[in-house]
Amino acid sequence: MNYSFKSIDNNIKYPINFNIINKHTLKGDVIKSIELTDKNTGTISLPAGYYLISVTGNNYQPTVEKIYLDSDESVSIELRPKDEVYRIYKEVDLTNPLSEDMDLNLKMKTAGGDECTVNYLNKKCPYAEYTSDIQLN
């Protein structure tokens, strides 16, 4: 498995610690622990199977990635700064809430202040994608 880390601001802050767990659960056995101090790519030899990669770092939110390896593959893990905030909101017309479709809107805001809202009208934003609607209202 080849691994690499990316940060939203393209500036990785070290150290980064990650554990490779041998199942898709945090209760699996940690088979490899690595602390990166100066580079963000590398290679690890693992047999085919299901793995969970748990990533932590002083400057980043804890991240967990599920992977399945059946051959040599590359895994890229996105690191999110600890001070980054997410908000999920719902807009409802209180005068007649049954007159509109009550879809979830996911509003994304970058560190630079750019905003994007994912919903049934705008289906793609960085790091988010609208996939389907369960039913009307």
C-alpha cells in the first residue's frame, strides 16, 4: 500500500501519527503504528484484507479511513485542521412548511471564505456530493 497525506492548505504540519487496524472497526488489532515527522508519503507492505487507518496529529482533527486491499494500491488521506468548523442547517418556510421539499442543505466554507451549498440543485462542492433524495418532503 502506498500512502500519502494532503492538507487543505497544502502545508502539512508534523508530527502525524497513524495506526493501521486489521478490521473495519476501532476494536481490531493495531498491526502497524507510524509517526511521520518530515514527509507525507511512503509504502507499507500489507496482505490483502480489510483495514482501518486512524490518523491523529496535534494540528488536525482525528480521521478514520476504511480501505480494502486486494493488490498494491495507493491510499490518500485528507487532513483537516482542528480549527475548521462544519455546520449542517435546514431552511424551512415557516409560513407554509409543507409547500416545499425539505431537503438537507450542506453548506461548506473554505479557510479563504469561499462558500458552497450542496443540495438537490447544486450537486457538487469540494469534499461533498449530493447523491439521492429519499422522498419528497
